[in-house]
Amino acid sequence: MEDMGEMCGRCYDFTDELFKAKCEEHPESLVGMPIGQYHCPDCGAMVMAGVPHPTVCKLCRDHKHPMFDLPETDSNEIKIKDECQPKPKTGE
């Protein structure tokens, strides 16, 4: 089976590297609260009360993901950046 890398907790894209989110929200501090799952007010990722904020890809961390953060182009096509795509594994 092919290794697709890690999955971003915000956009669910596969990537080779994940980062701690820059959000002010800390859902792990809500242990025991009857909230359950909710959207992070800072980045929009689905989070769960009592569980740490998920790690995210570079584009989501920097709020530059083309599907969530950038406006569409004049031709209504969204530009996808190369850094959003996982790098192929070599030597295996």
C-alpha cells in the first residue's frame, strides 16, 4: 500500500509535514464540557472538546489554503499551489 503521508486536520489533504495550528482556541481545555465536536473559531477546523487541536498543513497554518482562504481568480478557477501536494517518496 502506498504511503500517502500525514493528513491535515483542517483541509484533510495529505502532506509530508504537519504543524501546530496558530489558533487561540484550545479545545483540550474543555474536558467534560457537553459540547462535543465544533468548528474552531480561528481556523474552521472541526475539533472535539477535550482533545488537542489537530495539526495542520503549512497552507492551513498560514491561512493560505486555496480551497479555504484564497479568493477565486477572475476565471473562477482556483490556483492550487505545489506545496499543497505531497512529495513522492523515493528509494522504496
